[in-house]
Amino acid sequence: MATKKQRRRRSKDRRHEWEYVYVDDEGQEVEVDEPEKTPARKATQKSSKAPGRQPKGQLKGRSGRTVEPPSWQRALRRGAIFAPLMLIVVYLLQKKGDKNIPAALVQTAVLLAFFIPFTYVMDTIMYRTFRKRLERGGAAEPKRR
């Protein structure tokens, strides 16, 4: 069943008159006899599964992605990606007279010492919430616009 917002939008679309026109090569508007109809959804496309349920292991959310289990390798890879960016930011934020690359490297190493475990913990939290949703029987179907 459509939500209240969807019903309002549909009724608004039905209230307004629409004219279908094309602009020809000369720049003049030409009316169309019959508007092109968009193909309606077929009843055969719907599956026989219970509505709002996904097969186990195929939970689809807003993005439709599955969440992978946390791994230190992935956290280290993220750290390697962000390390040069952190180094540049730390170097640029130093005082003008005290620009020192070894000091920036040490500060970047300290930042990475916090960043890598933090990303691992965030991956763990995301994976646990994903698993809880799977155990509850899946989330509702993604909203269509």
C-alpha cells in the first residue's frame, strides 16, 4: 500500500493537465496526438514470496549492499588510503616557521594509531546491526520513487 506522501503526489499529478509537445527542427512546438504511455508493471514480475521479506543472506537496504564482516586488513587498507591525506593536512596546519616533516610524520602516525582501530570498531558495529536485521527476518522492501 502506498504511503500518505505517495498518495498525495499521485493525486497532485492527476489534478494537473499535461500537454505533450515536441520541439521540431525549426524550434516550434508540435502537439502530439497520443501521449506515450509508460509500460505498467506486470503482475507476473512479482514474486510469490511474502511481501517485505528477502531471502536469508540477501538483505537489501537503501543502497542494496551487503555488509562484510570486519577485518583488520580492510582497516589497514583504509589507513593506507587516508595516511597521505592526513600527512598533508598535518603539514599544512603547522605554523609557518615550524614546518617540519618528521614532526608531521609522527603526528600522522599517532592519528593512524587512533584511526585504524576506530574504523575496525565501526565495521564491527555495522556488521552486528546488519546481522541483527537478518535475524529479525529482513527489512522492508526498498522504497521506489
